[in-house]
Amino acid sequence: MPLFGHNPTPSAQIVPSGTAPLSKDQKAFNGLIKKLDARRARLKEWETILPLFRQKYGSDLVPLQQQCLDRQWQLAQALDDAHGRKGTTQGEKRKLAALIVDLTETLLIHREDGDLKELYNRHSRSDFDEDEAARQEGVKVLLESMLGMDLGNDVDMSSAEDIMKRVESEFHARQAKYQESEAPRRKSRREEAQAARQEAEEKQLSQSIREVYRKLASSLHPDRESDPDEKARKTALMQRANTAYESGNLLQLLELQLELEHIDQAHLNAIRPERLKHYVKILKGQLQELDMEIERVEEELMFEFGLDPFAPLDPKGLIPILQQDMATCRRHIAALHEQLAAAADAKQLKAWLKGLSLRARSQRSSACPF
């Protein structure tokens, strides 16, 4: 459920009165409102584009990926037939074996298949399960060395999500252990005074939100209405006010007041300086929460669809990424089709293998790029 889903038309902005310039806190208030509006707009963009992206990913890209993998499997089988064909030289057999290993290795990332493993094992002269276990163990050792923590023996190293969960779990466990091991000590007078000030400030921040909410609740209470339509309208508005209050969302409460004309621009401009400071602190906290929500959405998106974690994500760029991946898939399907035709013709195959370098692995075949 979106943290800041409703975005009414009124904007809670303080405007200059006459020739008097805005104070530092008034400028900070306005700046935070603009940032919150921008973040809410971005979150709304994600909420709008993600269902469409998921639908098109499943209906348009996944079938192309499956077609690419099917052609890759066909090519691996065709090259295996050529490997055993009479007239194939030892040098050609080595190149064919390298091609088959490349194709089956990438296929086995996506498909658990005994025939695939048998083909990989025969041409690589090794065991895929053992090779994969060794690779994952190497990744695990490297991660543990970099992070300085033990990931345990039951973590699924083939799942980026499982690794992230384990890292987070270990990090939180370390924090808890550190806090428990810290010897309790008596706070100094300065620390006690600071804690008291912080507690008093938190109460004032909470009181600021409570006062705005009470003004709304006193005039919105649906039980005071006899007209059914007006009662239904106020019930819906009261639910919005309750949701905003429970989440400590000052901005939504202020916007509700503006929307219902419980405060006008003059009231907004005349917020007392001490109350305005409280509002600024509350809005800073809300901005931080909204940034965390956007970060969560984007991280889940990267994990779900295997997007580049180092590339900047933008809602407007999501469909173009999908279209680019579809175009790449079509190119690889076409290339695999050509290689299948070459594999079926002895002369074409020999010409292809002659120009193939075992060192240039990226040029060996058109293995599916996902």
C-alpha cells in the first residue's frame, strides 16, 4: 500500500506577504513540500508503470526468451551431431566441444535438465554440478572476505535474494550482539539533559500533528451528519484523516485542511515560528520515509527482473529497457537460426569453425544474453 498515495490539488506552500521575504524556516518548509511532491509523483509513476511492465514482460519478452533458449538447445544438439560426424578433424572437434560447453552452460542456468548436463559433462570432461558448486563456493568465500562475515552453509548462493536476506540477517544479529555486549553506564548530566530535550521535542512534534488532526476530526465526524450523502462523504474524508494521523503524515493533514478550507493561505502564512520549526522536522522525517519506500520499490524491481543494480532506474525508462531486451532476443534468435543452418551443412560448418578462435569466447556462438 502506498505510503503517500493520495495527492490532492491544493499545495501547502507559504507565499511571501507583501514585501517581507520568507524566513529561513518558511523557505525550508516550502522546499520540503516541493521535494515531497516530487517523491510522491515518482512513487505514483512506479505504481502506474509496474503493472504494465509486468504484463508486457510476461506476454512479450518471456516467450522470446523461451524461443531463444529452445534454439540454443537445438544448436547444441546439432553441433553434438557434427562432433561425431565422419570427416570432422580433431581441431574442429575441439572447437565444437567449446561451442557446446558454452551453449549448455548458459542453458543450465535457466533449465534443470539431465540431457543438458550429460552433454555439458561429456564435452567439458568435467561435472556440471561439481563445477557449479565450486563456482558458488568461490563467490561465497569472496563475499565473506569482503563483508567480514560468515554466511553459513545453508545459504542458496544461486539466489541473489537469499544472499541479501542472509547478509541483512547477519548484520542485524551483529548489531544486536554489540548492543547487548556494551556495558551499561550511567549517563552524564549533559547526556541526560540532551535525552530530556529530545523527549520533550518528540512530544511537541507529536502534539503539532495531534492539533491539526483534532481540528479536522471535530468538523469531519460523520456521526454528526443526518444527510446520508454528506455522512458518506465525511466518513471517507475521516478515513483519510485517520490514515494520515496514524502514520504521522503532517503534509496530508495540512492538505486536507486546505482542501476542506479549514485553513486558508493567511493561516498558513501565519504559522508561529516555533510551530513551523516542528513542522519542518516532521516533514524531513516524512521525506526520509518516502525515500526509503522508493528505494524499496526499486530494489525489489531489480531483484525480480534481474536489472543492472548499478544502472540508474527511471519509471519512464522501464518500457524502453523491455523493448531493448526484446530486440536483443530477436537478434540472437536470428543468429542462432543462421548457425543452425550452418551446422546442418558440412561445408558451411567447416568455414565457420575455420574462422573461430578458441580464445575469443564471446564470438563463439549466439548464446542467449540473459
